[in-house]
Amino acid sequence: MNRTIRRGIVVFLAVVAVCAMPALLFAGGSQEQKAGAASGANGNWGNVNWQQFKGKTLNVLITSMPVAEVYKKQIAAFEALTGMKVNFELLNDTDRRKKQIVDFSSHMGEYDLGNIGFANREEFAQPGYLADLAAYVNNPKLTDAAWYNIGDYPKDIIAAGYSNGKLVYIPFTAEFFLLWYRTDIFKQLNLSPPKTFDDLRATAAKLDAARKAGQISAYAWVDRELPGSSEAGWNLFCTANRMNVDFLNYKAMTSNVATPQGKSVLTFYTSMIKDYAPPGTGNWSWGEIAQAFKSGQIAMTVGGNASYTYLEDPAQSKVAGKVGYAPPPMTAEGRDPLWEWGWGLNADSKNKDAAWLFVEWATSPTLMNQIAPEYGVPARKSVYAAPGFIKAMPGQQFIDAELFMLNQGVNPDPGLINAKYGETADIISKEMSNIIAGIKNVDQAASDADAALSKLGYTPAH
Amino acid sequence: MATTSAYNRDDRTFPYIAIMPVALIVLLLGAVPAGYTFLLSLQRYELINPPAVYIGMKNFVTLLTDDPRFVHALVFTLCFALVATSLELVIGFFIAHLLADREVSHFFSSMIRTLLLVPFVVAPVVASYTFKTLIYDQTFGYLNNVLKLVGIPGVDLFHGSIAAPIGILVMELILRTPFIVIILYAAISSIEVSIFDASKIDGVNWAQNIGRVIIPVIRPIIVIGCILRFMDALKMFDEIYVVTAGGPGYVTENLSIFATTQAFTYFHMGYAAAAAFLFLLVVVFLVALFMRRIRL
């Protein structure tokens, strides 16, 4: 009897265990799903049916950069929220741009969406490779307009996403140049951050004199010098815009390079480097400038606002906590050409509605509030007042400088935004490089640039 | 009268069948892209301004008659490849000769050969960044710090129009000469010792030993090494792209940089294809000429 009871108990337990196992497994799975969904559904996601494209797969291409890594960490949450699968491919910017334009121009629609840089906007928008996003923003089936609140974007920031009246991308960063300066050195020499170009040169001269006198070891100034449209070409054109000069008028097809204004920009840019930069910096790009600044060898430069993350990281920066941030020197009419990254939809994507949900999610106030403290340059203005964001930034001076630029320091429609920027800026930056290397003087370089540009159809304005 | 052969028909056709897969791969990876490049080169094809328009040979005419930048890139490419290959061959031969010398200890020789293999396992981009930042750079590089210690002014790659090509050349010599050393070492080591002994008995001196014994024996290997290095130097890209980006100005812009810039910065795909096709013709012509002259 006892034996029979024991056998019965064992059989009963075995049956219970076998029956319970799938239930336990499914329970575990659903707990994981719930955790993912909870992560995806963390916060207010508006009145949108996020699951309406469940089961679809999106191919997303993005430049490998800090904000891309921040997004990458959130992809699982998006997948849990929508039930879609996302292939999130990171590539260095040069390769990303090549791959994207080859795919978009082939009309194959391999990538549903990708990041678009402001300066390269027209390369994609002008040939019609990007879908007009206004239709998606205004579609109540896809967008909860009240929750999404596109009015939260500063007008100049969202304006930069328009090309010929079409909203071709929604920004997720708002970037621009800020003056970076060493607060400890400025305090030691009783200097204040320069606001004009004359101030900038005068301040650099004082810093240089202090270095030569042995008071400081840092060089006064440096700027990007490696030739190329995405290298020194961008800094040179931005400097020109802050001086209210356009090297080229793309609409009138005229070149201002060899005009007195154009030459004054070339002279200022190259002479600041020749007079005040460390020796042998002719092939420096962002990487070298940042490294030199972080290691305390530069007293002042202009750099992107997004770079604060590595300047303020004590693990990699000797100057963490000693960097001041201010709007870059500008003339009264000059503005910094905005730089921003936005999400654009491939006009040939076969999943445009589903891809829009990704854009909506990635640029939503909910997600941007969550992730902005990790990259510091959000495109939505409400984020700048969020306690979590303020706490994560290097200081109120940094936020004030950003807000100044967002509200009045950037030009959302600078003349340089043109599909031909890459070619023309490359030519002019090559001549700038010739000046720095001492191969040509400013007059010769400007004249040679004009000669090359005239072959492309640009008439010298002088 | 019927011809006779020691081989039957199957035996004669087998080599063609065996080589077919490789021939197909070569066709797909070589001839098809070359053909497509030629077709592209006959069009005005702007990635940012489609569609493509057939324009015949206009791209070629413009490149050869109205584009001094292309001509400069072509001349720089050829001069650089010739100088780099010649120097690598001379330096590589003497290093290989020293390492293969029976007087040199086997341990020392094998240690040096192992060290010489290092450039092969380092990606060109990594090696280029190393040279750009850790060696040449005046702020971060140790070369200039060492030079400063001995009172020599630092090297500035972007000063004048001579320093950058020399800097790239030195980098290329350091990175690529080991290839020549390794293959020539193997060739010299494989020469029968009895040949050296016989030449010694005949009273040849050091120079005669090199010129009349070693070089004639290993000439096929020298030619192969020379052709491989020459073609590599012609299509060099990573080193220039990373270290100088073709600068200062256009000084170090070779044909690879020129064609890539035309295609992916300017988006002139047809024009870039024409430049690439001309480049292909130049390479094929030079290699054919070289092989004919050397009579490999």
C-alpha cells in the first residue's frame, strides 16, 4: 500500500512537472516580453497603435557616432513596443553616405531610412530620394499630433529639415560651433571669452605672448586643416558664414572666393593657424584637435557642442572641469550654419508607414527626454529645461550657450546648403591647405580656386 | 596525314575544364566590372542629378586635354610608383642578401624576418594612422620628439610641396619593403651552395657575385616582386587618404584618390569611371611593357 501510494505521488509529481514546464517556459517568455514592452512602453507614447506593423522588418543605416550608440541601446525597446524587427547598421560617416546615396539613387529601397546630415541634405533631397514627412506627421492613424508636438522644435531647427517646401527629415540633434576655452588659463591671464573676430585675434595674441613668456604651455589656437569638404572645408565655410560671407552663390552661380570679403576670410582663417597654432597641424582634423585640447595643449578653439562628452570625462581629459563654453565669435549679421542630424525616409522604401513609426519614436518628446542626457544636443527645446538634462550637462554656462545658439545664433538656411557643396568646398579647402603649407599666397590660392570653379560654371564676382 | 598526339582527346580537354572555374571567377570579378566601368565612362552620370546621359568619349577627352588635376594625379601616381618600387627593390635586395648570408646566425636572421612580417599583419589604415599621429605628428609623434632631443628641427608634412610626398614615400618603404625582403630572401636562400663555391673558386668579388651570380639566378622572382609592388604602389589609397587626404592642396593626390573624390565627393560617376578606366589601361600597358622588356 505504502509502495503504491509512493508510486502514485511520484507519478503525480512527474505529470505535474511535465505539464507545468511549458507553462513555466511560456510564463518566462512572456515575462521577458513584458519587460521589453515595459521598457518600450516606459513613459507616455501617445495615442498611436504602435503594433499596427507588427512582424515587419526595418533596415536602418546610421553614422557611427555617440548618439547612434545611444539609439542602439534603445532598439530593443522599440522592437518590444512595435513588434517590428530593426536591422540597425552603423557605418563611419564617409561609408554611410556613399552606401546611402548608392542605395537611394538605385531605387532598390534596401534601406528604409537613415540619418541625413544638414550639409548633405540637398544631395538626397534635390534628386527626390527622400519622402515628404509632412504627410506622416499629419496622418492621425500614424501620429498623435498633440503628443508628438512638432511645435516643440525651435523654428530654425525644424526649418533646416525642409527642402523646397518638403519636410525631408526630422532632426534628432541640434549642433553648432561653440568657443571652447580653458577657464583656468583665462582666469590666470585675466582674459574673457572673445565675442568678435577682432577680439579673437587679440585674445590669441595675448595667449601666444603668455606661452612665449613661459606663463602657460598651451598654444593659443587651432582649427581644422585637413583638406576636404567634410574636413576643413566645413570649418572654413562656417567661419565665412559667421563673418556673413558666402564663398559661393549657388543660385546665381557666382564665386566670391577672390573678392575682398572672400580673401579676408581665407586670410583670417589661415593666418590664425600660422600665427597661433602648434607647428605641423596641416593634416589635423577633429580627432587631433580634440586630443590636443583634452591633453591641455590648446587654450582656445571652436568645436562642436556635442564634443563636451569627451572634454568633460576625467578618465580621458586632463582639462575636465576647466573648459568654458561660449557662442563662437560672429559679426553682427553673421550666423553659424546649423549642423544637425535628422531621420529621413527613403522615398523608395516598401515600408514607409512602418519606417515613419521609427522616426516618430526616435524623435518623440518621450524618447528624446530619456536619452538626451547621454548626448547633450537634443533638437527639442523642452528637453533643455528638463531636470535630468540640466543635471547631466557640464554647467549652466554650457546650456546658456546652447540656448543662445538655438534661438538666435544659427542660420537654418545658409547659402552653403547645396548639392554642389561637396565639390566646391573641396576645391576651396584644397587652396586653403596650399596657403597654410606656404605653397601659395592668399591671392594666388583664391585666383586658382576661382579658375577651378569657373570650369564648373561659377563666374567670379569681382 | 593525320596528326598524332601522345594524349587522347579527354586528356587534352581536361586542363581547360579544370581551369574553367578560375577563368569564370576572373571574368566575373575582372572583366565584367571593367566592362561596366567602360560603359559608365561613356555617360554623364551624376548620382545627385539622374538620369545618366550618353556622351561618347567626352569624359576621356576632358580628362586628357582639359583637366590638369587629372594629369597631375597621373604623373604623381607613376612617379611615386616608380620611385617607391625601385627603392624597395634595392633596399629589399640588400637586406635579403644580408639575411641570407651564411655568416649571419640563423637565430638573428629568423628574428629579423619575423619582425619584418609585422607590416603584413597590420591593416593599412591602422598603420597609416600610426604614422600620421604617433610618428610624424609634431605634437603627438615620437619622431619629432627624438629629433628635437638631438637638436634637429621637426618634420612638418604640410610645409611646402616636398615634405608630404617624401613622408608618404618613407612610410611606404617601411611598410612594403619587407615584402621584397621576404621573397628575395627565399629566392637567394634557394640558390645551390655549390654555385657560390664555384664562383668563389673563379675569384668573383662581392659586386660580381651579386651582379653575375645572384641576380641572373633569381631574376624571375625579382620581376614578380617588382610587378606586384609596382601595381600595389600604383593603386595606393589608404596611406594617402589617412595621412594627407591628397594634400597639401593637390600635392599627394594620386589617381585612386582622384577617382574616389570624383565619384563619392563630387558624385561624377561617369567621369570617375573614365579616370578609373584610363588608369586601368595605364597599369595594363606598363605591366605588359615591363614583362616584355624583362622577358619573364
